Amino acid sequence: MDWEAFEKHKPFAGEKKPSMLRRRAGHDYEGRCIYLITMTVEGRQPLLGTLVGNADAPDNSPLAPRVELSPLGEEVSLCWLDIPRYHPEVHVLNLQVMPDHIHGILFVTRQMSQHLGMILKGFKTGCNKAYRSSMPQQCCGKENESKSEGGLPSGFLFSRNYNDHILEGKGALERWHAYLTDNPRRLAIRRAHPDYFTVRFGMNIKGQNYAAIGNRFLLDHPEKVQVQCSRSLTDEQTNDTVKRMLSKAHNGAILVSPAISKGEQAVMRAALEAQLPLIFLTPWGFNSFSRPGHQYYEACAQGRFLILAPWEHQNQRIPLTREMCQSLNAMTAAICEL
């Protein structure tokens, strides 16, 4: 949908609700572009494979986490890799099949005659055929045959629609490839430490509700220190601030920061690298499927990281206003007073 059509229909669309499945208004889904695509199995049933390995094993170890694909998972992989045969203008750059979902990177190399969604619909059609042929093995017995609510016995493998990310910014493609490669390890870590990776909603702290991911017991620590740095700090002043804050953390304090300014971000990076405990306030809300970013996984797994989100999840990140920054700083101060 282009901007003209979007603006024309917007008054009749009703209240806009956050959704990871909404297409970006104004974006040309037929033109040259690189996408990160995510699709989930209906009901999040683990039909595509089994996670094996140890979350603590190094990447080059035979015990490193990986997904052993089921016969259906193998068919899904073949369908994805087969997309260029039907659409030569689309190149497959990567694929990670997980037990209950897939992540894939597609490169639309030139203008297409149809929307990206139609290409993905064709992919799903192939997967549905593979699923239907496996249904005697997947759905045997009267009890399973009666589960029409889940959608799977009807022959549709994936949930409706898909989530897409559009490539923007330097280094994004490398981060996407790393994200796909690390997916099995992140799943292994979540399973080893489920409480640290479950989103908790409705946490009330001094009258403010938060959603939280990580070790909530960090809030009970008796000494918490607010990290607040002026945007006008010189490099030398920033370095001094980092040293001072890390010294406090090494002496037992929990650093609390929204990481707004460059100085605050430098303290946060240094604390993570030094494996020190940290409470991070993020302006970007969570939904039920939210996970900590790649750089936070290890810290969460070790129980030394907590992310608090005071505001609801939004589809697109918006620039922080002065009022938002002031609110985050005030919340940080309130948390340190606990």
C-alpha cells in the first residue's frame, strides 16, 4: 500500500494496534530490497525439528546447540531454497529453521511484477503440501484429528501472514546473519534459564507499570546507582565517568541507566563487557514474544541483567523526545530509591 492509499483508508481503519505482522506503509514491496522474514508454525508447535546440544558448548564443538530437522523441516528448507527457481529475481541469502518457526533472508535483486507477499504465499503453499503429505505421521488418532482449533489438521503449516524487517543501516546484514546463526544457542539459553527470558507485564514500581525481561531480583539490591551523563561531556570526561561508575559496580552497586546519551551508552557497554550487573530502562516496549537483544543474552542468562520497559510495544521506533528522556531519567532515579 502506498502513502496515498494509506492516508485515504486510515480514517476508516479504527484504532491502530501494535503488530509485528503489519507491512510498512509507503514501502515498495516489489522493488529491489533485502528482507529478514519470520514465519511461525500454527500454534507454535515444534514440528520442524529438535534442539540438541549444550548452551555452554563453544561454537566449533560437536556439542554446540543446533536444530536437527525433522523430515517436514527438511521439506520446508528445500521449499525456501527453491524460491529462486520460481522467482529468479529473488536470491536466498540465508535460512535458519527452528523447531516452531523459521528466519530467512531474501534479496530482491530487481523490480518484480508482484508483491513480496505473493512470493511468500507460494512458499507457504509448497510447505502446506509437504505438511499434508506428512499428516498421517503428524496427526494420528482420533484425539489429534479433532484438534481443528489449532489449524494444523486443516493442512496449513504456518500461521497467517509473516513478519518482515527491511534492511537499513550499515552493518545490519551482518547482524542479521549473526542473529540467524545464533538462534539455536539463544533457544538453548532460554530453555536453561526460562525465568530470565520470560516477559513479565504489570510490574509496578513507585506507581509506574513496567514490562520486564531478566533478573527481577536486581531491584531488591540495597545499593543502586543512577547513570546520568550530560550530552556535552568530552571524551576525557566520559572516560572518567566510565571508570567511576565501574568502580562503584565493582564495589557492589547495581548500575541503573536508560543509556540515552553517549556517556551513558559508554558506561552500559563497559559494564556489560566487565560482566557487571545492570538495570536498563528501554523506551521500546515488549510483546509476549520479545527477547533481549543479541548483546544482552549472556548477561540475562547469568542473572546480571534486567530490562525494564515503561511503555507499550510499538511497531516502529520513534525518535526520543525531550519529555521522554526526562521521564526515563525520573524513572531511573525512582528505581534507585527503592
